[in-house]
Amino acid sequence: MDVHRKIEGLNPETAAQAHKRDLEVQDKYGVNYMHYWFSEKDGTVFCLSEAPNAEAAAAVHKEAHGMLPDEIHEVKSD
């Protein structure tokens, strides 16, 4: 799960477009971006992905739209 904080000018439409670009690039890095959540109130985006490592997840964002995460957390589900 990665977190992007206070991205200037981000709104629901541009967040959706950024996620779409992630999906277009992800296979190149062996990543699967599964879902994202956007808080318009504070400009925070949370992205859930399956990735071989944090660097691969960040590389997708860098190539797709340049909005690198502020944090990346490894999370697991039961």
C-alpha cells in the first residue's frame, strides 16, 4: 500500500487518470495495481498493489505520471 500526500491540483478525475496510466505501465515492472482511494478533503491517495518489491511499485508511478509515493507499506490480508 503506498501513500501520496497533498498532491497539488489533484482531483477525482486526475486521480482516476493517474490510476489508468499505472494500469497501462504496471506489467513492465511485474506489478498489479488493484485499487486506489482518493481523499479530496486532504489530497491523499492510497494505492493497493501486488508488487515484487517497493522499488517496482514506485517505478510504475514514476513512469506512468511522475507522482512518487511519500510512503510504501507492506500489507497482508488473511
